Amino acid sequence: MLTVYVGFDSSNYTQKIAHDVCIRSIEKYNNKVKIVSLIKSELVSKGLFFRNHDPKASTEFTYTRFLVPYLNNYEGIAVFCDSDFLYKYDIEELLQYYDDTKAVMCVKHEQKSLTKTKFSGMPQNDYPRKNWSSLMLFNCSHQSCKNLNLETVNNESPKYLHRMEWCQDNEIGELPYQYNYLLGYYFTNDAKAVHYTEGGPWHNEWYNYKLPKECIDKQYGDEWFEYLTGEESKKILLELNLLI
């Protein structure tokens, strides 16, 4: 059975709802996959995550994502994705691209930031392999994945982890961009999974147009809200001070 690990951020209600919508969209197309939320506080309480606080970390799953092979007992295939995804397909479709010679597979974006700050208000930084780690298909039993152990995940540099220096370059396989469709970067309207990397309809920037206009797509805003209950929609709009 495929296991899907989804990032979780407890910092506010809107972030938690984004996580819930991501899971609901996965389950809409496949309700048989195992889904695990990466909850930092639980990993800390179990002694699995003890990394020093990084003020530059934009989410609670900035580093916990790299525990996935360990959490999967270095066995089988597992997917990690950020919480700001909206799925439009059966996630097991990814398995058609699986290559057991690779340690990890991802969309190899060539990305330059559209905004100067992240949705959290922190500065945007451009660096090699940006957003590669926002969706990862792990071959958990691969020898290089065993480099992602408690010692390295809790102590190695962001560069080592996010740029996938824990494996060889030829061990990084490639997935089609449609499976990590960065809203505002791709304009082909063939997304398999929309990634609201510059901010989504649960951020004020979506409505007050601080995001570039190419990110503001009513279709993707409406689709996201379709996964909410009426009470959740109301609470989101209250959180954003948009409820009249």
C-alpha cells in the first residue's frame, strides 16, 4: 500500500485547513492509500525530531519531511507533499513513473520567486533545486535514503537536505511538472496537483492582490473552497477579515 505523508503546520487555523483540504482532495480520487500527517509536536514527543529551531524555516514541516524514509521503516514506496496542494487525480498514478534505481523522484523545477516575501511574511530566497522537496516520491529501501536518519535530519544543513545532497544526482528521478503544478509558474492548465506555493485562497494575499496576477486564478480558488464545509468557509473568511 502506498503511504502518503502530508506536511502539517499548527501555527494557525488557515494552515490546518489547508492540510485538511489537501487530504480530502487525495481521498476524493483514492480512499485506499494510507495518509500520515507529519505533526512536529508528535515527532518531538517521540524523540524523533530534536533539531534546533531555525528562524528561517517557513513551516513546521520544513525539515520533518526528510524523516519519511525512517518513518516508513526504510521499506516500500512513500510520497511526501506540502500541505498547500490540491489534488485532481488518483495519487497512485505517480507509481507509473517509479524507478527502483532512484532514491527519490520529484519535479525538477527551475524556479525564480514571483514575490519578495513568503506567505508567512519571511523573505523569499532563490536557490538551486527550489521546491524540488515539496513533492517527493521516495524509494525508502534505497541505500541512499538510509542517509536520512535521525542524526542527519536533525543536524545536517538545509542545503544538504533540500538540495538532496544525501544522494547522488543520478539517483534523483524526474516527475512531470503537472504533478507539482506551481501556480503562477506554469500556464498550461493541465495540472494534476495544484501547488499554491506563492499563497492560496486561505491567505489574504490571494484577495488583496499582493500576489502576481498570474497566481490569482478564480477557478483554483473556487475548487479549493469546494472542499470546505459551510462552517469552515465562514471561519476562513472570518480569519481573513473577509466576511461581510
